[in-house]
Amino acid sequence: MLKTAERLLAEHEYGGVDMRVLADEASVNLDATAHHFGSKGKPYIEAIMCRFRPISEERIWDQRL
């Protein structure tokens, strides 16, 4: 689902996609998606953070050496 959120964000920007579209595109249940994430912002934030976490972890590791 996060890959779908990332793709939709890139294609349509944040305002162009709602939770129903995200759930449909990711082939997941809308109610489960809403229950797990709460708002539409959370899956998009998580999709972006999945890209930044490895970079941050690498920087932290480099600083320790």
C-alpha cells in the first residue's frame, strides 16, 4: 500500500487522491485502511519516510564511526 501511496502522490499530488482511491488502487479494504492509518495523511507520510529512514540511519551510523 505504501508503494501505491507513493506513486499516487507523485502522479496526483496530495490533494488529488483520497483514501478510497488509495484503497482501490492498492487492492485493500477501505475500512481497514481507515482504521489502521486514521487519516489520509498518514500513509503518505509513511511512504515518504520509507525513503528517508535509510538515509538517516546511514548518517547516524557514519557519525558513530
